[in-house]
Amino acid sequence: MRLVVTGIGGFVAPHLVRELQAHGHTVWGAGLTASPDAALPPDRMILGDLGRPGHWDRVLGESEPQAVIHLASQSNPALSWEIPHETFDANVILTIELVQAAARLAHPPRILYVSSSDVYGIPAGGEALTEMSPLNPMNPYGVSKIAAENCARLYGARLDVDVLIARPFSHTGPGQTPRFVVPAFARQVALAECGKAERIEHGDLRSHRDFLNVADVVRAYRLLVETSSASGIYNICSGRSVEIASILKALCAMAKTPVATHFDERRARGEKPSVVHGDFSRLHDATGWTPSIALDDTLRAVLDEQREHVASAPNTES
């Protein structure tokens, strides 16, 4: 299958490219910048501003894809409060324009729109979230993802473009930046191991979240675009919640030396502890997918990468 992966400069794209290529697919990458880990030849990297007039036509015209996996987005929930216009442009308008460009092709590709579990917000009772659970986003990012989902499906139905929606829950792995919780903790552990930090500073760790390895997530994306009968919306999750405190505890247990931790009130966001986890039954029924990578193996891989980063960095804690 010929596929386009958008957001080729992001964390997930290199993992997705490797997954697709390992299963015999021919992949093009599209986005503003390219990740050096994307492992695509220059003639299959179509770089540029996806919002520039005509750019989607160029991407789809050059690649002639059978499917598009649309990762490109403004994906920082905290930043979405500060740049709401840019967030909605990147997440909603670009998605509409992608569906419109697909419809202009003689054979429109299937589009997998990658949304987010942020559309659900925080369930009041901590119950497992299904695709039918109420949508109650807690930030403009989540609102933009709901709008993008609705617009993608609306325009897809009107223009006869097959659109699928994926709602991944929290995922991590090598390549993720330390602005996310797992690599942030892993980096602090790596710094403490080599004497560049005295202790690990953290905020309130009582909340529970549903974590996956990014490799399991991209396998789900591949299976969805390969499964001709797939339709609608699919959660991608582990099905269980993990306390954030246990993530830090596990990483500290993997440390080569004892590591102290310290609660820093300045890092506490003032939010009540909450529980978020999903139900992947619909995805399993459609594709046979189940998560396969243990959380401890994921944490160890992230920690090993942060050790490499710290070892190669100048002698500073920053």
C-alpha cells in the first residue's frame, strides 16, 4: 500500500514509518520539518507548510496514496490556552483541507485522523472510557480535536472520502521530549545517576493515566488502515490505569544508584487527582489488536535513551 504520514517531524512519525515499512508498505512523509529518524529517502519527503494554498494537492499528487495517516497537529494542551487560533488552524482547518484535497483525486485515499483521548476530559466516576462516552474536554486542544473529528467525518461523508478516527491515550517511548511526564522523570533519574542532579523534583503524583508504548500505538494505526471493514472511531489504550507515582517509583528502581525524590509545590497544578483509562474492545474486535509491550520495558527504553542524552551533553544539569 502507498501511504502518506503527516507530521513527519514529530515523535510518533518515525515509529510509524518503521512499522509501515516493516510490513511492506511504501511511505511518504509530509510536514514542515523532517525528523532525522524518519528513515525516508529525500524523494519521499514532501516538506513545507501544509497550510499553504495548494500544498495538500502537491503532497497527494506526488505520492498518489491509498491511505493517509494524519498525525500533524498542534499537540500541546497547555500551549493551546495561549495560541487558540493557531491550535484550531493546525488541528481543524488543515484537516478539512486534507479531506477536500483527497476528494479532488480520481481515487481518494482512506484517511486515518489521529485525534486524542483529551476529547473525553476527566470521567467523574473513573470508569473505563469507550467510544460512546461523553465528550468533556478540559482545554482548547481537546475542543479542537472534537471539532476536527466532526469536520473530518462531515466533509468525508459529503465528498465521499473514507475517514477513520483514532483516539490514542497517553503513549511514550524513545524519541519523546522531556516535556512529557515519562521522559521528564527518566531524564531526572539519568542526571541523578551521574551526579548532575541531587534529587528528582515532582508535583502531585496521585492521578492515574492509561499508558502505552508508542510501538503498540503505531501498530494499531497500521492495522486500522489495512482493515477494509474498519469504520468510525477507535480508542487505542491499554485498558488499565497506572498511578503517576508508580511510574516514578519504577524508574527510580531501575536507577544504578539510589535516587532521592522531593515534592515541589510549585510543580503541583492545583488539579484534583483523577483517573483516566480506556476500553479498546472495539479496536480489538475490528483488527485483533491488543497491547503487547510491558510498561516496565517501555520505561527502561526511555531511561536508556535519556542516559545516552545526558552522557553526551555538556557537564550541566540543564
